[in-house]
Amino acid sequence: MNNEPLIGVNVLVKGTTNGTVTDIDGKYSISAPSGSTLSFTYVGFTAQLIKVTQNVINVTLKEDSKTLNEVVVVGYGSMTRKDVTSSITTVKADKLNTGVYTDPGQLLQGKVPGLTIVQSSDPTSGTASISLRGASSLRSGAAMEPYYVVDGIPGMSLNLVAPEDIESIDVLRDASATAIYGSKAANGVIVITTKKGSKTDRTSVSYSGYVGFDNIAKRLDMMSASDLKSYAAANNITLPNDKGYNTNWNDEVLRTAVSHNHNVSINGGNERSSYNASMSYLNKEGIVRGTEFERFSGRAYVQTKCLNDRLTLAFNVNAAQSKGKTVSSNKDGQSVFDAMNYYSPLLPTKNEDGSWYNYTSVNQYFNPLSMIYEDSYETIKKVLQGTGKATLQINKDLAWNLNLSYENEQTNNNNYNTIQSQIVNTHGNAYRGTAEKTKKVMETYFNYDHTFANVHKLGLMAGYSYEQTDDNNGFGLNVYDFYSDATSYYRLDYANKMDMSGISGYQMEPLRMISFYGRLNYSYNSKYMLQATFRRDGSSAFGKNNRWGTFPSASLAWRMSEEKFIKDLNIFDDLKFRVGYGVSGNSLGFGAFQAIQTYGPSGWFTYTDANGNSSLYRTIAAQSNANLDLKWERTAMLNLGLDFTFFGGRLGGTIEYYDKRTSDLIHPYSVSTNRYPYGWMYANVGDIDNKGIELTINATPISTKKFTWDTSLNLSHNKNNVKSISNSDYSVAYIAAGDPEIAGYSSNAQVERIMEGHPLGTFYTYEWAGYNSDGVSVFYKHDPETGARTGETTKDPVDTDRTITGCAQPKLNLGWTNNFKYKNWSLDMFFTGVFGNKIYNATREQYSNVSFVTEGRNVLKSVATEQRATDVQSQAPSDRWLENGDYLRLSTLSLGYSFGKLGNWVNSLKVYATCNNLFTITGYSGRDPEINLGGLEPGIDRRTNYYPRTRTFMLGVNVNF
């Protein structure tokens, strides 16, 4: 750069291992015979090959603009990295997470600053939660998640995407980038690009596969049979169900789970045509017996040019079928994940006749093995999608694009509770339900790109789209009382009784959206850049008075490194400042009927005709109110960014600041039935703010001819604040949230409150003050007017004794990747971390209840040393159960070896071994500190639906022929 000496340039005699590196002055010395070739390579610069013809060879390396000219996918087009004015993070396939993963969301954990992803080890659930730059909705589920675009098709099902088929993922993080997707982009947009064919005039076949072994990472330390007996004897307790056994229920329920995955792809082509086809198979066992996931998927892509290469046609067919099996995870003790801990080790698994042991003297008490083997829950999902794309190059600057997509998704739920079931006492119970979703998308747009006088680069895009989704088209039926379990749920007509209330109320929900959109890009010599976008959406989902919305954005960028006064500093390889502002909407997770008046079945009445004959008829009642003014939530975001690169590309990064403000939040509010037919109304009321700072550092600390170390660190901080949840028409003091599901404390049990002036996930509980003279927990009393402590304590606290005791929102999220390469060896280490958050350990609270021992349940071993046998108030929701949630985890450790080309038939071969969740540094006493951070109830460690976190060991191979 600017004729400065480069330190550490690799100098190698081509075809040999004879090499050296340049010193601090850029000098080198090497023995090389005349006529040989020297190779000069350095990170951030273009490699050079020079033939040895003299003793002194001086070389000037040219900057490699590959990174700056990297193509970044944006809405309805692409651009080079150097011309990007928005906040966009690109993750290539080789940088995605490695593991036994079932959906693309899991591949991104820790890779993108501001993108918070919580993993789940449940083979049927995929990603537990995902959010970008903080929660900004009062609705859960899809309303909290980013919008997905796959190969340019918006809203495509992720069930169709096998991780092995992904080429890259672009995360559009700020509103100036996402506003082009309008009313569905408030939570960010994740753009997935799959692999396409090559242009090498040859066909290549690739295979990738692995086998994985999962075991539980950490068990709860429950009492053994001897522990229970010792504790009972020491506290003068009579155990009601001591049958003399010593059963370890965790051992009975859990297993070493074996998973395997296989992907075969074929790709090839030439300059005019290319193709890619792949087949994938995944079989993933869960560590809890009775849980597993199986998926077949396939895709076929072909692209060709015609009309003198002016017209490009591309066709893609994707198909997938999956089957997931799981176990009961209901409340009231009907959860295998709960029963494997609460069921007494003093009891046997089976009776002498081979039937499952059943102790009926305790309420909500079920043998976990009985639930695994007698209660089955199966979901089969089939997805088929076809897309067609056409691009007509009208002239060298103007192109017309047409995208067509049709997607069909069918879901079948099949449940069966046998005659021996302990949780459903109907002498056999079968449920079958099916639902279908179809989606049709048509988008057409023009792209105009022209460079004037070699420095003025202008890009224009204008388009139109039509989207129709018909969801929830299905039915379901529940029958019971069977003579035999032989036919399971396959013959519903064999049942003696049908449950009319068990007929599923599926109702097809048609949604239509029409959109007009456009974008302007201008770049002056890649130094000054401007981008402006506009989108107008019309949706049938919202009230008649507000079915259209406008979503604009604008952003500017200044590549300061192109200015002479910056170049003269001889510090930066690239330096760019960005500022952007935009508005996007959130209509995700919103049904077709929530803005209109609806009625539905509410019960039964007996009708007697004139002849005295009686019949049952349905009663119909209002189920929702109409709100003609209901509209989508709107998020406005200001984003400031600084991109920088030093030392020939060996050190670079990005600093981002954002201010994200969401208004018109949709939430149900109580209304008077004197005025409305129904007691609740969906309305636009609330406001939520998110402000944050994000830092990304990419570096190559070491780069020699044999050894390279690349590292990438991203840190993000987000501050969430609920500005309002009320207005003049709809008003609440707070919204209660976060039921920890504690037995015996169901009244007013919520441990979180959504309140104005505080973040989502604010814990609002009693404050534990220790024990009174009777050994019973007491809590600080608070003044009902001021909320301050009065100095008194009570064992029977009331609602006004609650106060803010912590927050589930982390202050810092971390992702740290390290890639080491030595010759043909590679070692990858990936760390994730969360700091500054609180976790409500409801699991410890539940299993620390000393009265459970008297009832015949099991408890934590720590009860003997940390609890008092006289404490009948330990289960009260208090800060006693709040813990620091900080952790640093080595999420992935992977060791690989590349054999390179083998003979004339193997082009490349790599074998690797990977461990996921190798270790975690944390002070949290629960099973795992990686607790759900998304939705309206973050930071609660519940027991009923928590799938135990696993540690995975994998062996894999990638080979290309």
C-alpha cells in the first residue's frame, strides 16, 4: 500500500516446500535455481508469480479488492460490498456452525452481531428462539422473528432448505436494508442463497455425511433412594411410597442418541447452462426415548440462456418430507421431562405382571416410562415448492425480471393414548388432524444499472408483487374407547365414542398482499454512495381503514479511505462511514380474521320440539371484535456504521449504533361487553424502543506458509424499553407474564411484568428475607403507595409486596470464532457468551419444595443442606430463585484434515471430528444457562417443556468427485 514495506509476505519456490517470509523492511532471502518460479502471497493482496532470472527480485503487490468487490445480496438484486450503504452481514457456507442441525437458524448462532439465537436439543423443534436487535412486539412466535427470503423468494418455508445446500446467508439488519420488504421486515431479513450449478464444462458429484452421538450435558442432582430415606429419617418424615427400589429415572428415560445425515449433490454446466440437484436424508434421535426426527429432502435447479443470451431462464423444484415423534410435555405433571425428576426412586418401573407401575395416591403423578411408551405424538410434514425465474436483458443496462413461486405445505398430526395410558383415562384415545397451506407469489421488477463517465454509477429498480396465502385449511377428529390398541390411530372408526368438542376448529385463512416497490442507488467513484427505497403494501389482514402502508428508507455512505487526507495517513486500507434511516412493518404471525367480527361455537343447548323430542344443538357466540382501524406495527430505525480495514486486510471490522423505535404495537385489550359483542379487542397501542451498539473485529494475527490463524469477534449490547402499553381508549397498568408453573402456587404466580419505562423480561417478584422463628420463609413488605420496603416481613405476602428484582435482558452478547490451519490440518473453535442477565430458576424452585417428600415425590439433593423441612412457603415467587445467567461456552470444536486431490477420480476429500457444547463456564446452578431470550417471557427456566441440553460428538466426511 503506497509503496510501504509489507511484513510477513510468503515467498515460496513453486512446486517445493522451500519458502520464507519478508522481514520488517519487506526484505527476504531465498535460494532458488534460475528458471524456477517464486510465489508471493499476502492477505489482502493479489498473489504474484515471478520467474527467477536474476539475483534481486523486487515485487510490488497490488491490493486484492476481492472483499470490497464481494457480491452482497440485497432485496431484488445485489451489489458490491464497497457500494453497500446499509448494515448487512454475510456468512459464507464454510463459516456457518457445524452440528446436527435441522434448520438454518441454528447455523447462525453467534455469527451475526445483534442476532440472538437460542438453541434447542429437541430433535423436533429446531431453533428455540431467534430475534434481531431486541424484541419489538407484544406478540410472540413469528411476530418476534426475522423474515426469511430464499433464493429471492420471500416467505419461503425453511423446511425446504437442507443446511448442506446453502451457499451463503445475508442478514439485513437495519431498516434502510429491510424496508424494501415492507410490512414483514421489522425484525430484520435473513436472505439465504443456495448452491447453483457451475460453468466449468464438467459434472461434479459431491457427498457429505456425518454420524453424531448425543448425551445429556448436565443432569439435575436429584435425591437417590438412600438420600430420600436419610432425609426422611433426619426430619421425622414417613415416606408414603417406599417400595424398596432404587430406580434412577434419568437413566431409564435418557439414552445415547445416534444421528446421521447424508447429502449427495450433482452440479455442472457451461457458460450458457448450469444445473444442480441434491438429495438429503437426516435421521436424528433425541436423548429422551420416544423422541426422534427424520427428514428426506431434494432439490433440482437448472438455468439456461437463450435469445442470443439475452434471456435467462431458471427453474427450481424443492421437496421435503419430515416426521417428528415426541413425548408428552403438558402441565399438571403430564410431562416426561418433569416426571423423570419428580418420580420417586423408591418405586419400580413395572409391576410383576409387566404393566407399568402406577402410584395413584399422589395427584398429577405419572410414571415417565408409561408416558413414553403408551402416549405417542407424531407430526408428518410435506412441503413442495416450484419456482420459475426469467431475466430479460433488454439492453446492456436494463433488465426485466419475473419470479413465480408456488408452495404447498401439508401437516398431519397423529396422537394415540393407549388403553394403559396413565394420563388419558378414556380406554384408548386417538386424534388425527390435517392442515394444508398454499402460497402463491408473483413478482416482477426492472433493474437499470449504468455508469456515466466512469465515475457516476446509477442503479434503479422498480417492481410489483402479488402474494396469496391460504392457511389453516384442515380438520381434526378425536375419538376414544377402543377394544384394542392394535390399530392405534389408523382406524378411528373402531372407537366406540367420538368427542364432539374434540373436533378441531380449523378455518381456512386467506391472506392477500399487493406491493409496489422501488430503489435508487447512486455512487460517485465508489466514494460517495446514496440509496433510497420505497415500498407500499396493501394487505387483507388489517382493518378496512388501514389496509395500505408506506415504508420508505434512505442511507448514505462515505468511503473516507478514498480521500487524499486519509490516504496520506497511511493507516487505513478501507474506511467507510454509513448512516441510514428507514421504516418497516410487522405483519408476521397475524391471522386473517383478527381485524373483523367473527363468531363460533361456544357450547350446547337442548332443544325440545313440539313432539317432546330433545336434541343437542350448538350455541354460537362472538369470538372476536371488528377493528376497522387495526394496522401493522411500524418500526423506524436510525443506523450509524463505520467499516474499517488495516494492515493489508489482516485487521478489519465494523462498529454500529442503532436506535430502533416500534409503534402501533398490536395487543388484545379488555373491553366492555355492553359496547362490544366480545370482551377483548385487538388494537394498536404500545411503543417499544431498542438502542444498541455492535462491534465486529476480523483479524489474521498469523499468516505464514504453513500456519494461519483467522479470528472473528462480535459483541453486541441492546437496551430494551417499553415506552407505552396504554392510550386514552385502551388502558392497563401492566401486563402480567411469565408463569413459572409452580405446583401449589397457581394464584397470581407470574414472575414478570410488562410495564412502561422498563424492558421486556422485567422480573417482578417478592423479596425473600430468610426464615422466621418457625423456619418458614418470610418476605419483605412494601408500602402500597410508594413501593418502598416498610422494614417488616411477612410469610403471607400480597401483591403490593412485589417489586422489580431483576431483568432477563442481557447486557452483552458474544460470538468468537477462531480458525487455525496448519498444512492440511484445520482446527476451528467457536465460543458464544451472554452476560449481565438474570434467570428465574423455576425448576430449582419446584424441586426444592420440602412438602414433596411427604407427598411421595422426589426433590433435589440440595434440599437436605439448603432447605428447612419446616418451610411451607419455599415455592412463593421471589428473588430467592433469581440467578445470574452469565456464561461463556465453547460451542464448537472441530478438527479436520484435507487430503486434497487423490488420483484422477477424487478431486477433494476432507474428514473431520466435531464436538458441540464442549464446556460452559457459568455460575448458574441450573441445567443450562442458555435459556430462551425471545418472546414476551424471556429468562424463565421451566421444567415441563424443557428438553435437556446435549453434548454432541460428530464424525464427518466431505468428498468431491
